[in-house]
Amino acid sequence: MLAALTLLLSLQLAGEILVRVTGLPLPGPVIGMALLFAGLSLRAALLDRPRVPEALEGAADGLLRHLSLLFVPAGVGVISLLGVVERDLVPIVAALLVSTIVTIAVTALAMRALDRLAGHRGEDADEGGGGNAGDGPGPEAGR
């Protein structure tokens, strides 16, 4: 488990270094996670081992079990900058609302496009007169 945690922290450090050297507008941990994904993908392709190593899986599960503790520093940061939050409350709330609405809209449009690509072009509307839940035959249709 110590080796797996060392690997995770080393990849995060490598991500931080890449961000500092290249000036990428991404957080170092995100680059580190991409490096981990690339490494695991290469491992699966070259060594024909699609599973994540047990030690790495155990370390990740341990971190995920205590994920709520990792939000404590962020909460402390917000509390320590409470004056800034109070001063800029309206722009912060506006940004949160707009970004939430945009995220929902983009997700819906992406889902719709992927649904069309998968070949489900209006099949629900053709079968049941509108595609509403309960319009077409359900699991109890054969009874």
C-alpha cells in the first residue's frame, strides 16, 4: 500500500512539474491522474493485464473511504477568505447558477447527440405515440 501511495503522489508531483514547466492551464493533480490513466492503459495493452494492481486499488479505496476529510482544507480556505466571499457574493452565485445551467444544457445536448449516433433516432416517438413512460409495452406486456 505504501508503494501505491508513493506512486500516486509521484504522479501528482510529475503533474505539478509538467504544469510549471509547460505553463498548461490545468491543475497538477489532473495531469497526474491523466498520467496514471495512460500508464494503466499501456499496462493493459502491452502486458494484457486489464485489472488495476491490487495494491493500487487498495490505496485508492482507502482514499475514497476518507474522501470527506480531503474537503476540510477547502472548507478552511473558504472560511479564511470569508471577507472575499461576502464582497463578491453576487458574482459567485451568478457564476454558480450560470455554470450549472450551461452544464445541464451541454449534458442534455451531448446525450441527445450520442443517442442519435447510437442509432436511437426517435424510436420511442414512433412506437408509443410520443415516447412517454407507460405509452408502449412494458415488462408486463406478455402477461
